[in-house]
Amino acid sequence: MASKKKTIFLVEDDLTIIDVYKTAFKLAGIDFEVMALGRQVIDRIKDIQCDKAEKPSLVLLDLILPDMNGTEILKEIKGNEKTKDITVFLLSNYTNDESLQTDGIKPDKFILKAGITPTQLIKLIEIQLKKS
Amino acid sequence: MEQTAELQKSIKVGDVGYVNKNCWLAKNLGYPPTKHCQYCQLKFTDCLFFRYSAISLFLVFVIFISAILIEGTVSKLLIVSVFTLIIIYGYYFDKSTESIIEANFAERKAKEALEELNENLQQKVDEQTKDIKQAYEVEKKAKEQLEAIDSVKNQFLMTVQHHLRTPLTSMMGYADLLLAGNFGKIPKKIKEVVKKFETSTTSLIKMVNEFLDVTQFQLGKEVVCLGDNVNLCPVFKDIFRDIELEAKRKGIYIKIEKPEGDCTIKADEAKLKAALTNIFDNAVKYTNKGGITIKLGVVDGMVKVEIKDTGIGISKERLPKLFDITFERTEEAKKTFATGRGIGLYLSSQVIKAHNGKIWAESEGEGKGSTFHIELPVEQRTKVVAVR
């Protein structure tokens, strides 16, 4: 039986960072989909909740997006029975508490973008994909 | 005088009167001044007391003359009785008038005093209410200004974090990808250059993180995120491995006394490790002769760490503010280690305090070494077994 294809969502708006991570994911053979706007992610999550789309194995979620704060997307994912089991790694360069207000909803991991190399990120992703 | 003249027009017998303490009659006859009306000083005939006294005397004189001139004992007795009654009536009328005047006067005085008090009180209340309102407005304005400044500081912090860290993320990312061979094999010389580039970028990121942490601490922001059951043993193991290598390179000794078994606390592992590393690193950095003795233990629910060195020491003047100073270094420290930034101790102490711990230092003075003490609350007790 063929194993289910594991896809990760990369939710990020900075083009340079997208390029860095894309290069790393391609070489590591990780299947991914890039979304630069919060609205795109919300629509996809709602489709998943209505069984119209496949769940990702992991979501790498940027905190600050052009159209919304990443915490709103986190609440949408973790606040629904059908999608709350999706692993979310919150990626950000912000470390002050105002930007991390999630009303008690926590990501599975918080990663400081400037504190992790692509190689280290790939290792974390591979460990997570093995678990799922 | 003017007041007296005005009162003179309105006052009448039996009415409320005023007392003049300078009354001629009171002074000369020894009559208590409270029993005279205010007119006494002006005219004797206007003085109620004088009037009745004068009338009484006149009536006595008339009775006397009548008694002499009128014939018939009964008539004489009748006239005497009538005049006596008039005198007695006059006397008691006078007395009662005086009593009324006195009572009315006391009442009027009390009423005036009360009105004056009320007026003063109302004036004071009005003044205080005005002062309170003004103070409230000043405080409200100050609070709004502080909130505005706070908002600007938050915005500044967010902007700096984003704009400093984002390009650094890309720089570090590309260097890492190059070295990992993501863009194909690169020549050795270029690889060496890229490695130096990566090292500098990592160092710059570390510096930016520290500066941002200092700013966040100074703004009273949360910098640490405490997690449960963080095992300190592997943390100390990593730190000791690094400092033992450095100490060996410098030719100084390291003695470490630590307990067996695990020791778990509530902690932000990465931040705490960085804070502890800084303290241990300093001990090695600022010791050129002799060595360092490290003692770890768990006593009364606290992890206790003692780091004693034979290094450059700390002056008595600097000791009390050692963990509060930022961006300042002593000349001796600069000579020993040129590239320090002067924020390590401040950051370490803030992180340890955010872990509900304590840090303090002791030293006999410059050139006489120093001892740093750290305490952190544990979640699990551990016994000290042996010295290694």
C-alpha cells in the first residue's frame, strides 16, 4: 500500500526567506506548498474542515502576514475538532509578548527564524514527519 | 460706630441686642458688660439698663413725694403699692429684657459663628475639590502620555526586531545552504570564506538578540517562556565541556563538584543556558593564573551554584551595581578581554530573576578573584554524592 504523501504548508510573505526554505526543502525532498497571505490559509483550512481538501502533515506559520496576524490562523486550526491535530510550528522574528497573544491557544513549537539555520529546520521537520 | 448706628435704627426693646464691652455703666458700676445693649456708649438714655434704672429711681422719688403730699393713709398706701408694683414690674421687665437680650445675643453670636464656619468650610471644600480635580486632570494627562510613549516603544521594538532579524535570517540561511552543498559543490577557498561569513553572521545575530533582550527587559517585557521539567544536568554538562576545553587551552585548573542524578526545574532552557554560560565563561575569560572551583548542590529546594575564581576580581565600588550596569566595562576587564559588550551580567541576572532565582557576587577587590553565587528553585530534590 502506498504511503500517504506528506505535505507541509509554508505560510510566509518574505520572498528571500521563502527562497531559502524552498531551496532547503527541495534538496531534502520535502513536499511543500507556499502561501503568502493569511486569507489563502484560512480558506484552505475551512476546505479541510469540510473534507474538501487534504490535511497537511505540518504547518510552518509566520506570525506577521500582510493581511492578518498568524495567531488568527492558529486559532482557526486549533479551534476546530477536525483540524486541531494538525501540527503547527510558529515561525517569527518577534519575541515580545504583545505579538504572541493567542488567548491560551499554543502552537506545537515556537521557532525564532533568526535562531535556526535551514539545516536545523529540516531536521526538526523530518523528526515531525516521522511522528505523523 | 457705623455698625452701631445701623443697628440702632433696627433694634427695639425685647429684640435681639448686641453687647458693648466698653459700656460706661459696666466700667463704672461694675455691672457685667453682657447685660448692656450696644447703645450704652452713645447715650445714656438709649441704654435699656439705664432707662429702667433711671425710671425706677424716678418712680421711687415720686412715691416718696406722694407719700409726703397726699393725705390719707389708705390713699398713701395705695399710691405706694401702685408705684412699688410699677417699680417691681419695671425691674423684672428690665431683667427679663436683659435675659432675652442676653439669650438672643448668645444665639445670634452662635448663629453668626456657625454661618462663618459653614462659609469657611464650604470655601475650603470648594478649594479642595478644585485642587483634586486639577490633580486628577494632571494625572490623567500624564497617564495618557505614558501610554502613548509605551505604545511608541512597543512599535519601535517590533520594528527593530523585524528589520534587524529578517535580513540576518536570509544571510544565515544562504550561508548554511552554501555550506550544505545545496547549490552544488563549492571550491575549498570559497567554502572557507563562506564559513567566516556564517560565523560573523551568527555572531551578529547573537549580538542583536542580546541587545533586543536588554531592551525588552528594560521595557518590562516578558523575555523568558518557562517550561516544566527542564533537566539541568545536560545543560551543565554542555557548559562544563566547553569551559574545560578553554581552561585547558589557557593553562588554568577547573575543579567541579556536582551531584549525581537528575535535577529538574521550571525554565526557558535556551535562555537559562545562555545566562549560565555567560557567568561560567566570564570566570574562565577573566582568570589568567590559578583556576576556577565550581560547586553545585541542592539545598532546601534550591539549586545552588558557586563559581570561585582567582581572576581579576571586582572593586568594592563596582560590586553593589555589578548586575545593573549596561554597556560599561572596567579597564582591567578590557585589557583581559577586549571584545566584551558590557551587557552579559545584566542579561544573566535578569534571566535568572525571571526564573525566580537569585544571583550575587563577592570579591575582596581588584586582583583578588571573585565568587559568583546562583540559586534556582527546583521541582525535584537531588543529593550531592561525591566530589569528582
